[in-house]
Amino acid sequence: MAWKLGGVVAALAIVAGGAAALAWQLQDGRYGRQMAEQARLHGETLNELTRAAATQQRTEQDKRLALEQRLAASDQTHYEALTHAQKDQARLRDRLATADVRLSVLLDATDSASGTAVSAATTTGGVVHGATRAQLDPAHAQRIIGITDAGDQGLIALAACQAYAKEVSTPK
């Protein structure tokens, strides 16, 4: 009987072991499906994040491109203004050099402290009527034109800098 009891115990152990192995296999399959589902969901989440990041990057690149285009247009505008001002100054310097144009200044005829007496009458070839004027020496006129040219260039450069700062700091 002992050997029958040993056989029954062995058979029960085999059945219990098989049942345990079957339980482990079932649980392993269930965990495997859960892990596969989690991996799939994780992959989908990563894909969504990647798409969102790519969309954000495209949006930022589009904004940057638009800003670069606006700045290029602004630079072109200021370059044209500077070129126009330089051409005008060169034309005026040429006219001064050829005596086509003369610069003159208004004089205060009532100023007795200056010690100079200038006639208020205009010459027959002059077109200036009214106040007393004195004609500037051409060399001095050229220096004055050079100063105004530098001033014009400075103002145009300042306008370009202000436009750049405004464009860069304004969110669009």
C-alpha cells in the first residue's frame, strides 16, 4: 500500500505540477498580451509626440522664413533709400563744383555786431528777392554737403536699425 500511496502522491504531484505549469503558461500569455498592448500604446504615443514635434518645428521654420523675408525686404528698402540719397548728394556736389548751383545763407541785416555791411539789393541775374543773402565759398559748400550726406546716411541707417529691432521683437 505504501507504494500505491507513493504512486498516488507522485501522480498528484505530477498533476499539481502540470496544473501549476499550465497556470504559469496562462498567466504568461496574459502578461505577454498586456505587455504587447502596452508596447503598442507606447509606440503610438511616441509617434504622436514625434508628429507634434515635427509640426511645431515646421511652424517655427515657417515663422523664421517669414521673418527673414520681411527683414530682406526691409534691408532692400533701406539700401534703395541710401543709394538714392547718395546719388542726390553726388548730383548736388557735381552741380556745386560746376557752379551750376551756389549755396547762400540768410544774413541778419539788423545785426550791427557782425561789423559787415552787406547790401540788401539783388543783382540783375539773381532770383532771390527779399532778405539779405551771402553766397558761400564753393569749398565750404562742398564741406556742408558732405556733412549733410553723412547725416542723411546716419538717419537712413538709424531707420534701418529701428525697423530691424521692431521686426525682430514683434511676435508674429
